[in-house]
Amino acid sequence: MRDYASFLPLLGAVLALLSLIMAFRDGRRRRLIENLPTSKTSGVFIGLVELKGTAESAQPLTSYLAGQACVEYAWTVEEHWSRTVTETYTDDKGNIQTRTRTESGWAQVGNGGEMIAFYLQDDCGVILVRPEAAKLEPVKIFDTVCTPLNPLYYGKGPAMPVMNSTMQRRFLEMAIPVKASLFVVGPARERQDVVAPEIAADKNAPMYLISTRTAEQVASGMKWGARGWIIFGLVAAVGGTLWRDGALNVDPAGRVLLYVAIAAGYFFMGLLAWVWMVFNSLVDLRQRVRAAWALVDIQLKRRFDLIPNLVNCVKGYRDHEAQLQTELAALRSQLNATAPGVPGPDHGAVSAQVVAIAERYPELKADTAFLSLQKNLSDTEQRIALARGYFNDIATHYNTRLETVPEKFVAALGAMKLQALMEANDFERAAVTVDLTPAK
């Protein structure tokens, strides 16, 4: 034992370092969740998103044990066994002795499961979710232990018992039921069948989670997980030296300062890791704010391409009317995007002006090109409203983080500044038709 005792502090240091790495991982994941504003299904853009809603499917699965409608389920059957073991051993006096002991446990005798693509529904619409390769956190829907007197014992389990069986079986099933409230963090991409986004696995995404827990519960679990790793690391860092001193019969009276120094060094490393994590988190959040504005800019530029066509279409009907020319000039004035906080004209919706033109000139309502342009402009206004809401949500969270102690001091290291919000107030989000047609 004395030969190995000198390595105990090194072992403790290694365990402490590994614990900090695990705590850093959980902390980074928690901050990733906190950095993502919750989007509506109709406001999802390409990239990592956070959503809340209910699981829906027109053709759900039926779970194997509970027979409940769900979009994913996994079941297991375990059988209890027990046996008496006789073994020989040598006692302290060198005599060979015999003793018996009882061993028992559960052996898995059956398992299975299924999953399907489903829709996540909220108050704005639905979005397709493909759960393959996601980390699933389902809910327990079936859990019972029974004997052969119960029809379930052989009805859902194998006919042959395991060796040393006590004739007890446990049936357990976890699932994501239809109508279950879900919290989803995952990458969004364009669907292949229709022009719409979907949530699906991406090997480059930092997280893909589908949970029946709330966002607060998920974040809290990660927070306490990180704290648990930190405590374990501290115990390992100090305990290795304490254990060595005990094994070598070293008088610890004069080594208190060493133990304090070890603990202080561990917390100093933890503080550096925390500053690193917070700074990277704020940088990531700042990049998300910029990406959110880019989404608004993309939609404004999309409108930029549509309005000239609308202008040409309308001018064909009223080429010389002064009022119409004034309205068209107002539309042209909004063709260029100005970022929040940058001097320039604010953005407003153009849908109301287009509707007013259509009402004043009834013949436009029969023009196919005009109707198509009007629909595309209306869709664009909705996309701008959603993108603006997403931008303001994440910018507000970013600003809050910059002004919160102690993170404001970390933000000062990178000279991070508050982000102005997009203040246009006349974009409106249209109602979305819910379509639960099975995905192919």
C-alpha cells in the first residue's frame, strides 16, 4: 500500500481535472439553452433553434405494453433470478474455510421500440420533427412486476425462464405520447418535399434534445450536474493527499496549509474555467444576435426583389396618377435594410399600402400577377415579423446578460456593447393553418 500511496495525490489531481471538464461541459450546455430564445414553429429559420409544443401525429404508433398512442416508445422485460453460491477462502491464520452467499439480480429477456417523424404544434402552427439520433427524454407510461399468474407474464414476455428464475418479471415502457408537452433543442433545415423547415439530426450541431421535461427542468438538471462534478473534483483533489498522508502515517498537523493551498488552486482553476465559459458564451450570444439580424435582412432583401415587380404591375394600370406615384415612392423608400442602432429610416410594413391600392383599383384584383405578388408580399411581411421578434428576443437576452453581475465584468474584457432593438411596430403575423398530414 505504501508503494502506491505516493501516487494518490496525482490520481486525485487527474480526477479533479476530469471533474472540471465534465462540469464545464454541463455548464456550456446549460448556457447554450439559455442563449437560445424560444421560437414559434412558424418562425423557425435554418440553424439551431429552441421550441416548445405538443407532439402530434395523424397516424401515431401504439406502444407495445401500455397500448398508448405515441410517436416514440421503448420497452424492456426483465426477469428476476437468485442463486446460492458456495466458495472457499483463506482466513487470517492461513486456514481454508467455506462459506455461502446469495446472489440475485435482474436479467433482460426482451426489449424493443419504434419511433416515427411527428409534428410539434404550438399556437402558431406545426413543424416536422425527425427524432432519429436525438437525445430523447421520454416519460414512463408502464411499469409493473408480476408472476405467471398475470396474463402479461407470458403474453408480453418469453416462454422460457432464465436460469435460477424466481418467476418474477418486470415490464417497463418509456414513451413520448401524443399530446405530450415537449421541449426541443435541435438543428433546423429545409424539407425535401415541401418549402418548409424541419428539425433533424446534424452531426455538426452542438445539441439535439427532445425532452418531456420543461426548459427550466433541463437547465436545472445541468446546473446541479455541474455543481456535483465540482464538489466531486474538490473531494478528489484534497482527498488524494489526505489518503496518502493516512497511508504513510504522516502527521497532518503541519500540512493544513497544503490542503488549503490545494483547495484554493482547485477553485482558482474552476474560476478560470468559469471566465472562459462565460466569455465564450457571450461571444456565441453576440454572434447569434448578428445572425438574427441577418435573418431580418434576408427577408427585407426578399421584399426588395418583390416590390419592383409590384410597382411595374400597378403602373400598368395607373401610369400617371399622382397619388399612386406617391404610394409607389413610399414603397421604394423601404428597399434598403438599416440595422438597428445605425442611422437610417425605420422599417414598416407595406401590406397595408398594397391592400389600399387594390381596393382603389378593383381591376387589379382580377390580375393574376398582382394577386401572386400580393400573396408573396404578405408572406414576406409575416416572415419579417417573425424574424424581428426572434431578433428582439435574443438581443434583449444579450443586453440583459451584459448588464448582469458578475457577467458584465467578463463582457468588459471583450468590450461588448448593448444591442439596439428593431422598433418597427406595423408588421403583423398572420394566422397559420395547421396541417397534420403524415410526413413521407
